[in-house]
Amino acid sequence: MKIFKLTICLFVSLFIFLALFSPAALAVDSDFNGDGSDEIAAMYDYPLYCSALWVWSKSGSMMNPTPWWASTYGSWNATNSKVVTGEFNGDAYDDVLALQSYPLSCAALWQFSSNGAGRFTQQAVWASMSGGFNVDLAKIAAGDFDGDGRSEIIALYEYPQSCAALWFFDYDGSKWTCNPIWASASGAFSVPGCQVAAGDFDNDGAAEFSVLQPFPQSCAAIWVFDKGATSWTARPWWASPSGGWNVASSKMVAGDFDGDGIDDLAAQYQYPANCAALWMFKSDGGRFTYTPWWASKSGAWDATKTKLVAGDTDNDTRDELYALYDYPLSCAALWEADSTGYSFNVYPVWASKSGAWDVKKSRLAGGNTFLPVRYPVGGQQIDINLSTQTLLCGETYYGEWREGVFFYDFSPIFSTLVSSGRPPFNTPAGYFSVYAKDPTVDMSGFGGTAEYYYVPNVPYVLWFTGNYSIHGAYWHNDFGNVRSHGCVNVPVDAAAWIYNWAPIGTPVYVHY
């Protein structure tokens, strides 16, 4: 009997030991309510410098969002935030940290601490001096890099002449500090275009920092930065052949997608004709091998309209991949890629109403982000807003990519109301340019139907795509409302001004 009891005690002790010390993947820490499952958080940008933190929780087969924090008006600009999640302070709940940009290359780190019951409280925990940290030049990821049970942040920072450094944001139990841990030689590491993620890729109980780096001729490599006993090391774990991987066409996140306790990398890749695939970069502890886990049909998925994040939302020991998809008219949907261990099943788990959620105004906490790459875009541009039925002419100065969206400075110098296409003749949205100009044109269409029209001597016509044009309309004064068969009607005097101002080749941006 004593031997039997001793055996039972040993078995229980072994079970507890394994439960406490078995390796667990570290890519995602977003359990804000302490239920053992991850949630998905997003910071949303509202007008007048107001923002909110929304949290999606799993409920059956669906994800339901609720607001956990909101700023006062004028106090927070989410477009200046880079947001991560993790167990930063050692309590029972994961939190959100936002690295916030301020003027004069100044930055601050704000912690949004969860109370476990649907609310975040906001507190500033670190700030740089003026000129000390430009958030636009940093790519960040969070993980427990030193194995102390608390998450830290690493920022890949761009310096001139293709030089880079890693900065380590660490909480020691009383305060946050920021110190450099690695730097490249001048000319050795170009940061623009890189993507970063963090996870325990070598199964040592601490997270590593990975960088997907682009090279010329559609070539790429994944570098893994690992904390050693005395210093950080950088080593390539994967490289594509020439022409084998275009980083600009991909988005990368980390997670334990096959449930083996080792974190991997998943990448969504954009192909022509709105086709996409999910590639799995599986770690064997020292290198990545990649295989496709899912592919869309042609025309079914535009990867440029998605933002990605991962988390184990159903507590099944495998991370799920989530894509927040941008649809027209400020509508969004959250798609789940559920892992079988060797492939993904993809299906929607939430959708907003029309006009209720603009993905471009969202910052997924811990999701994939893109370092702004600045482009000179100086010149004239025509901006047509189909929602407000307005047209602006102006000058652009420079632009940059932020999280897959192109932003640019635009200074309007002329504006007018318009009448665009009414359903089902909606004016197409997109990026176009003036390809031809005519002082007058006789226009007709839809012969033999109730929609037949013939309008002679239509003045000041600027063609921007197919049979669609901007032109003067002398036959009505209903500007500000949809009315046409697809063209953009403007008052005749306004059309004359635009015609004389805009040369062939002028960009035309049509949007809602």
C-alpha cells in the first residue's frame, strides 16, 4: 500500500512538473480577462483626435467586439500609435502598450492595464527627450525576450546610410528603461520595407525577434535576433531564391499554429487578380521551412485590404490567424484562419454594418505593421469624394506607406460640388489619371432602353478611366447629389477651371 501511495504521489508530482515547465509558445499574450484564451484588440481612430480600444472575445463560433477604453476629445491620435500586447507588469491579466509619436521626434510609451472585467486604465510609463525617438522610424514587437516572466518590447530603428539598431524597452518592476542592444554597420542593414514579429522560435522558454528583410530582385530573408548570455546574436533562418519572395506583397505574424509548443511564422501573400495564399514558415528550432496552408480563389481575396493578428482564442493550444478585412463604404469583417495543424480553414466570424468600421483607421494590437516608406509624390492631383459628392484640386508633397495604406500630404486649392453616378451606374473608385482631354464632346448611351440619353456639346471633358470622365453639365443644377450615368458632373465654370488647370497625366483619386 505504501508503494502504491508513493507511486501515486510521484505521478502527481510529475504531472505538476510537466504542467509547470512544459514549453509553451510565447508569440501572443492577449488574455485580457484571465480566462485562459486570447482576445483580439484594436485601437480605433475617431474624429477630433479621439480614440478607443475595442476587444473581440470568442463566443461560440463568433467574435464579439466591445469597447474597453475611450479617450476624451482632442487627447489621442491613434494614427500616431504603434500598439502591442503582452504580460508587462506581472499581474494576472495581459495588457496593451502603445508607443505614441509626438512632435519634434519625441515619443512616449503608454500602458493600458486590464482590470480583467472589460476596462483598460491608461498610464504613461516612459518618455523620450525632444529629438530622442522618432516613432515613424521604428518597427516594434513584444515578447518575453529575457525569460523573466514579463514581456518586453524591441524596436527595429532606422538610421541614415542603411544602418539599423535594436532598442530594448524593459520593465524592471518599478520603471521602464530603453537601451540599445544591437547595431548594424553603416550600409549593412536597410530597414524600410522590413517586417518584424516575436515568438519562441527555438523552444528555449524565451522569445526571439524576427525580421523579414527584402532584397533586390524579389528576394527575401528572415533574420532571428536571440538574447545570449552576454550579447544579442543575429542569424539568418531562411532565404528565398531570386524572384521567390516579394516582401511588399506579404504580411507576417508569429504564433504556434500547429500546437507543438514552438512558435512559427505565418505570412499572407498577395498574387495577381486578387488572389492570396497563407504560407507557413515552420520552425525546427534553428531554421524555417515554408509550405502553403491555404489559397483563395482568383478574385476572392485582396490581401492589401487586410490587417493580421494571431492568438489562441479558443484555448485549444493552437493559435488562430485573424484578418481584419476592409470593404467599401466603411464596412469591415473579421476572418478567422483556424489551424488543423497542417492547413487553415478560413471563415468570417464578425462583420460590421455599413459605415460602422473603417479598417484604415484601425491599429490591431500586436498585429502586423509596416515601417513607413516615404515617396516623393509632388505634383497636382484631383480628389473626388463619392460620399460627400465633392471634388478637390490640389498639390501633393510627399507620401508614405503605413500598414499597407498610402498617406500623403495634400493641399487643396480649388473645390466644387459634383454629381457622380447613381446606382446601378456608380462611378468607379480607385487611383486613375487624366489620359485625354476634349473641349467638347457629344455624349450618348443606352440606345433602345429607358436609360437612353443624348447630350450635345458637353464641355470641358477630362477622361480618367475607360468611358468615365469629369465634365461640365449645363442641363442640371443638382450638384451635391448622385445623378449621372457614371461620369462626374461639375458646374460649367468649375469644369473650365479644372480643364485649364489639369494637364494629361494628372492623378485622379476617386474614393468614398
